[in-house]
Amino acid sequence: MIGFTPDARQLEIKEKYRDFVNRWVIPNRLKYDQLAEFPWEIVKAAYNEGIMNGPMPSKFGGNDYSILDGALASEELGAGCIGIGISIDANTLALTPLYLAANDAQQKKFFGLINDQKAVAAYALTEPNAGSDVAGIKSSAIKHGDKYLLNGHKRYITNAEASSFITVFALTNPEKGARSLTAFVVPTDSPGIEIKPRLQKMGQKASVQNELIFHDVEIPEENRLGDEGTGFLIAMKTFDRTRTGVAALSVGNARAAYEIALKWAKNRIQFGAPITANQGVSFMLADMATEIEAARLLTWNAAWAYDNGLKVASKLSAMSKLFASDVGMKVTTDAVQVMGGEGYSTEFAVEKMMRDAKLCQIYEGTNQIQRLVISKSILK
């Protein structure tokens, strides 16, 4: 039996996150957009109220959320502010390799550290010459006795400057290339890590990204996740779990922009009537509402497929991220257009939502890469 009604528990999740967003995120989103700094006060509040790390198991400090539950939560965060939302959700991204590949001792140690300190972690895959092309990674972790020496350069690493540890992907045998890609947990205060000043961006300014330089950073063997050479698989399995979160953030951002534009248009009088009386405006709003609904259902379908172990989950995850982030960009742009000069001003949040939407088409695999993933899947 097919159904699209969230159950009582899922409705509670939506309400919990919406309430948190209304109290913490919306009142502070413009402040952090201007400050362009990590929203520590909101992250601490998220820990205190059980908002952080929802898709992680309860024994690791999470809420035992399914991927669909997590998508419902992420939509509400996105409706408040994608930048603040990704500061929260990127912690789940960094922890997912531990959930997938860490042994019991590693999970106890690092999940314990995160929860005890109410800290955040970072996920370091991207490099200056290896974004969509993971096979282009050059960072290396060469084994010397019972330690690895990490050298390399990572870029656009979310939460880096705020993190307590970093999940780093590096080559253990550069001659083998990506076949030797391996994941490690690296404490951020390790000697030899250089964190560059945060990168300046067009949008999502409440989310901080940094460059990381590694100079002979010593990594104990017990900090390696899984076997050598399993890093590529860990990274891809991680994205299969987290891409629907990006899709859901995009849906939430689009929904919020649409609601602001709709309310404004109903009350904007021109030529003696609300501008919604003009077909040009009413049809734009109709398209916005339709596209948001379609993006949400595709996101839910992808999350449900993953939760049920279906083979199509990876394809649907890529589809949801591609479609929802494209919808997010279009709807927020249209919201600005509907509101005209008011939409372009900073008095309303839609101009910020438009700036924020763009990055969702880029991170966790550009939308061009999502099309590559989808085409490979359907042409097999």
C-alpha cells in the first residue's frame, strides 16, 4: 500500500525541528549571514534539545532517525536557513563514515568525544584539483611503523575551523591512485595541521569552509577507518546516505521563499487589485508550488528506498539532490522576481535564500556529476 502521510512519530519530528527553527534559526539567520561565522550558540542549543546527529543511533548520541526521518528534519532546517542547517547536517556527514566503517572501539571513542564536548566534526574529501573527480585526490597517508604520515591539501571543508576532528580521505599508496584511498579520523589539534582563514562565499555564510594543509601529520594506525583502500567505497556509501539531506534542505529553502513571496503577493496592490490577479504572477506561484511538491516527493522516495535497502536508492538519491537543488535555485529566483525590488532588498529574506540555494547545486557532488551517476545507472 502506497502512502504519503507521515506517521505520528514523523509529525513529532517535523514539529520539533520547526519549533527549534522558529525559536533559534529564523531570529538569527540574518545576523549570521552578516557575521559569516560558525553559529556556535545555535549548535549548542541543538545539542541541548536533541536536534544534532538525528540519523545516528541513540547509543552514539543520535535519535535513531531513518533517512526519511532525517529528510523531514532537514527540510525544516532548510526553511530556516540553509547555512545554519548545513552547519548542523555537515556534522552527520562527517560522522557517517564512522557509523559505516569504524570498529566498536573507534565508535565509542569518537562519538563519545563529540557528544561529551557537544562538538562538531568535518569531512575532508575535496582538494584544489579533486572536487567531482575523487580519483584526482593527491593527499597521501604513508605508513611508517604503527603510524601514518599525512601530507596534502584539502579545500572547501565545511566546519573545519570549528571541528574537534576531521574525517580525512588520503592515498596510502599513491602509485595505486584511488584504489588506495583510505579514511582516517584526525584530531584537528594534531601537530602539522594548518587551517587557512575561512573562505568568503556568495551565500550560506553561516556555514564556514576552510582550506587545510597537512604537513607530516602523524595518524595512529587505530585511527584508520576500515582497511586500506576502502576509502572510495566509504565515501560513496556516505553520499548515498546524505544526499537526500541536501535535497531536503533545498526543499525547505524553496518552501520558505515561496511562502514569503505568496504572502507578499496577496497583499501587494497594483492597479487596484492584488498582483495575484495578474496571470503572469499567479502562474509563477503555481509553478513554484508544483515544483516544490515534486521535489519533496522525489526526496521522500529516495530516502524511503535507502531505508528499505532497494538497489535503486543510489540512483534516486542522485535524482533527488539534482532535482531538488535545481528547484531550490529556480523557486528562490522566482520569489525575488515576484517581489520585485522588495525581493532584491535585504529587508526580506528571499534574496538570502536565493544566494544560499546556489551552493546546493555544487556541494556533495555537482549536479553535473549527479547526471553522470544517474546516466550510468540507467544505461547499465
